[in-house]
Amino acid sequence: MNYDTFEVIHEEIEEKIDQLEKAQYTLASVESSFKSYEASTKKAYMDAGMSAVAAEAEMRAVEESWRDFYLQVQEHSSRVEKIKRTIKVLEMRHDALRSAKADARRVV
């Protein structure tokens, strides 16, 4: 994409902010599901007579679903961070363009 105008950069930043909001909502949803799953599974093990530490270890070692939930959380977290980094790069491009235009005004 051609980032030689402020309008293009602003539009791209707005688009990324929208993506960030959606990604953060999805992350929160996945993370809350993961935490609920983790709590209910751990409680079930504890109700069966395990200590809290043993229940947590058993859940993480045996439960394939725990691994899948955990990986989903990490994947969505990575997406959120990637969008944040993209926004930061766009902000730096905006600053560079602003500096270049200011320098061009001084040269003339």
C-alpha cells in the first residue's frame, strides 16, 4: 500500500483499530471459555478426591482439550499483539511523513 498521504495512513490505522477491537473481544471470549473449562475440570478432579495441585497437574497432563484451549488462547493473543505492532508501525510512518513534509517546507 502507498503510504504517501496522511489520509491513507489514517484509514489504515482506523481499519487496524477495528480489527484490534474484534480480535480483543475474540481473545476475551476464548480466554474466558478456557478459564471456565480449567476451573470446572480441576473441580471435577478435586471432587474425585485429588488435591488442587494434583488436579491441576492431571488436567494439564492428560486432558487434550486443555491443550487445545490453551493453544487457542495463545493464537488469539498473538493476533492481538500483531495488530498492535502494525498500528505502531503505521504511527511511525505517520510521524515520518509529517517530518518529511515539515522538512520539505523548510527547504523551500
